Amino acid sequence: MPSNDKTKTRPERRKAAAGSTVRLEGLHVSRVAWARLESLVAQFGRAGIPRAHRSGALDLLILHPEVAALVLAGGCRVSWCATCAAWLPTARDALAHQDEQPEHEMQGFLVPPA
């Protein structure tokens, strides 16, 4: 009879302590990261930024942490390209993006202080 080697070679899965993580779109996010995500969603809403929901905020936190930091700090202007969905942290970056790809539509948002 063949032996079942799968159970012997499979690594042991470690679980996070109960209550320390939140599941979002298949990811386990720490409570600290979740609080940052919720703050970012709230700032999105105050600024009128599109994609003011958790998945959009998660994308911004992961893909554009420098822009997320500006939005969380508040009192700044950020730009978003409605054509390619790029986030641009400064007006200079937005103008350069527009110059390079004039067919793209830029949207600027004033983010109020938190």
C-alpha cells in the first residue's frame, strides 16, 4: 500500500493570534494596517476622491505609499489620472504626466487636514 507523503512534507501553517488580523479580499491585514486603511478611506471621502472604498484605499497604500502618506497627512493636493489610474503626489508630477500623455484626463483633489 503506498504511503501518503503529502502530509509529511506539507509545511505547518501558522495562524495569527485571534483578533489580530482582518480578512480583506483574500488578504489577512493586521489591525494596525486596518486602522490606517479606514483612515485613508475617510480621507478619500472628505476629499471627494473617486474609489473611496476599501479596495481602492488598499491599492493606494500598497502601490503608491507616498501618495497615501500625503492623503493621510491631509492639507495637500493630489492628482489621479482617470485614463490610466495613476496617482500623482504633486502638481509637477501631474503636469509632467499630462505633457507626456496629453490624451490622459487628470483629476486634482484637495485633501483637507485630518
